[in-house]
Amino acid sequence: MKCAKIESLIYLYNELDEREKLYVDVHKDGCASCRSLFVQRGQQHIWIREVGAMPVLAASPPRIKRNIMQAIEANKENSFTEIINIVTMYWLRASLAIASILIAGLFFAQRSADYSRTVLNSTNSVSNGIRLNTPQFLKAHLKRRESANQISFYDCLKQSDSEFLKNLKAN
Amino acid sequence: MHSPTTPEVIKAAKAGSVKAFETIVDDHQVFAYRVAFRLIGDTQEAEDIVQESFISLWKNLDRYRADLKLTTWLYRIIVNKCLDYFKSTTTKQNKNKVALQFAVALADNNNPEKEFESNELLKVIHDASKLLTPKQRAVFVLRDLEGLEVSEVCEILSISAGNLKSNLYYARLAMSEKLKSFNEHETSYL
């Protein structure tokens, strides 16, 4: 049981603290199999270090470097284009948003003006006991327009037509 | 080993200087390829990982903290890229097809016997590393082949010292089994 524990410690001998190393050293001095494993591990460690010291060279280091630098240049260009795109996109978005707000504002301003006029007319008619969307309502509406000296669009067209015909005949 | 990059060069690269980043690539390319190749075991894939790692380094350079070594940060990027590679499904399918490609220039070319031994040793370690889990392989490469300190390996892999020791133990145990046969082969020559 003790040897099994020592064996696992032998594999990690270089990572042990001084107290643990001493523990292993004392045991292996009196245990032939652990001492043998320790020697064997020591040899293996040397071989592994030997392999670690061998240079590992790429087939073509300049090609790798060229590829890296090309990718970085491309990345830099892409980043610049990306920034331009983002700025353009935000500028466009902001312009569209402002235009939409202005159109919506104009629409609601016009609508509220129309609404107040309609409400005024309707209120007058309703207060006179006339129901909305009835010939009486329209009659009252037209009367009020005449009294205000306002001509309807139809009358306007009619007048224009007769003036046009007069001019045509005169010519 | 690689030469350390000066803080001025890193600062210039952070500011967007391609020339300064080119210096960083020059200083670290060899070590980056070595680590990637030792983890992956395939030259083409290792090259791809090195390229991706440097591109990732460039993109995230503004997040670099001066208290961390640039090599530690680069190690972390490379190891994470390699671990991602192991996780990919295509890699799992081709796991056993990885060719034994050793891009190694041996120092002692005048001694064919020594060269043969070194190649044999390399083959044994490469075969054994294929049996390890990605994390065990990463721990083994960083601690035993790269010779990094325990604390640095823990920082690169974001693991505790206990976790590192556990992975290292299993990795060395697997290596030991394979190296025993190499040992017998070696002694039979004597």
C-alpha cells in the first residue's frame, strides 16, 4: 500500500515540495522496487528533456509569416470598411428617423387642425338639434358656408369652367 | 528559445502598428509552431493553428495586460486553438489517421546512430502522446517538453495545481509504459 503511494509520487517527483521529496527519498532507500522505478523515471525524464530540446521547424516559416501579415492587413482594411459602414448606417438611420418624426408631426398637426374644425361645426349643428351625416346637417353646413362667403370646391370648378368657356368663346 | 519582445514594441502593436506586430511574429513564430506541432502532431494543421493564433493575438491585442507575459498569453491562445481542434468532429474522425510527420532538424547530423536513436525516441513519444487525452497532452507538452513552471502551466490552461498534477501523472504513466519498450530496445544494443 505504501509502495503504491510512493510510486505515484515518483511520477510527480519534480512537482513535490521538499517534505514530500524527503518522504520519497527515505522510502526508496529501503525499497528496491521503488528505487528501481525512481531510476527508470530519471532516465525517462532525461529522454523527454532530450526530445524537448530538439528544434521543431516548420516547412516554410516565411510562408506562415506572409500569410499572417496578409490576413492582418486584410483584417485592418475590413475593420476600416466596417467602421465606415457603421457610421454610414447610423447616419442613414438617424436621417430616416428624423424624417419619419417630421412627417408624423406634420400629419398629426394637420389632423388636429381638421379635427378641431370638424368638432366646432359638428358641435354647432348638434347643439341646434341636427343629427350628424343627415341632409339637415349638410344643409346647415352649406348655409353656414354661404354666410361665411365660402364657396365649395364644386362651385369653384363650375365657376372656372364657365370662365374657361367664356374665354374660349371670346377667342 | 525565443527572444523577448520589448514593451515598446507591444505598445506600438497595440496602437495598431503592423510593423511592430511583424516584429512580434518574428520573435515568437518558431516557438508557436513548435508548441502547435507538439500538440497536434501534423505539420499542416500546426501551420494553420499558428496563423489563426497570431491573427487572434492581433485582434485581441487591445485586451493585453502588461502584467502577463506575452508568451504566456500566446501559449494560452495556441493551446486553446489546439483543444478546439481536438474537439472538432472532423478531427475525431481523423484522429487515428494522423501521419507521423516530424519536421525536426536534429542537431547532431554527423552521428547517424544518434540520429536514429533520437528519431526512435521521438516516434515513441509521439505514439504515446496519441493515447493521451487533449488535456493530458497539453500538460505533458507544456511541463515536460517545453519545460514551463507549474504555475505558468496552470495559468495557461486555467487549471489548479492539483488538476495539473493529476493530468501530469496519467500522462507520465502512459509515457513510461511506452518508454519501457524503448529502454529494452536501447539496452539490447549494448
